[in-house]
Amino acid sequence: MLSDRVVPYHKLARIGNMTQVQNSLDAFTKQIRDERIKGHSLEEIASDIGVPVVEVVEAWQNYISSFTIESKEEQWILHLARLENLLVKVNRALEDYESIEDFEVILKLLDRIEALQSLNLSRKEEAERKADEMYRLQAEQLIGIVTATHKSMLESLDKAFHKHKVGAKAKESILTDMGEKFLPKALEAIEAEVED
């Protein structure tokens, strides 16, 4: 039962100074977080603590909204730094090993670190490959949209020229300019964006 481990919220409200209240509220939120991690619902936690569900929900939402989500690149750098730190510790232990068993354990640790680093690098490469593929697909879609728009625009202009009996020379000049200037520049811009 949670109530043996959790300080009821209504008892926290009786604490005198503001610093203690803030510290207690943090403890309340931590208790909610810990119970959520264990799989308890917000309703179960509220029931076991003896507070309204709305207070537990509010504390949980405040906790969730305080998170800053790291980018994949930041997570990768942090993971790599942790592995490098672990590698330093294992290398120090390697210098001070006392028995063959210690040496074998250290070698296994080194192998494990190398495997984790390789896994981490392959995940990064996979993420970069997927990002490149996504950019390429987006560029292809954009090129299709620009090409279709250009074709539709030329057809509309051709119909308008025919309807208003625009001369063949003027019509050809305008349509040629549209074909030679607009479409190539638009496609060039899209390709430059994808290459960046």
C-alpha cells in the first residue's frame, strides 16, 4: 500500500515556512513520479495518499511540463561521454589488477564498452541515414509539386492566350521564358536545399 510510504498532501500544507512547503511539494511530486514509474495510475496514487485526484494530476502535469527533451545528437554525445568516462575507470583498474580473474573481468568490461560504443555509433549512422532519406523524399515530393504547378500554369496561360487571341510570337516568348526561367530556378533551389 502506498500510504505507508507517502506523506499525505494535507499534512504538507500545515508546514510553517515557504521553503519547507516548496521542499515538501517537491517530495510529493517525487513520490507521485516514483509510483507512476512502478506502474500505478494517478487515481490509485490519489486514493492511497488520500488526496483528490486533481491534485495528483496537477503535480504530475507540472512535473512532465518541466522536462526539456534533448535532441538525439545531445543524447548521443552524453552517452559517448559516459562510455569514455567508464573506459577511463576500466583502464585505471587494468593498471592495478592483481589476478588473472581481475584481468579477465576488465577485458570483458572493455569488450562491453566497445560493443556499446559500436552500437551507439551504428544508431547515430542509422538516424542520419533516415534523416537523409526523409529529406530526399521531401525534395522529390516538392519537385513533383513544383513541376505539376508549372505544367498547370503553362496550360492555363496557353488557354488564356488562345481565348484572348494573343499572337503566336508573344505566346511562344512568354511560355518559353516561363519554361526556361521559372522551373529550372525552382528545381535548382530545391536541390541546393537538399544538398545542404
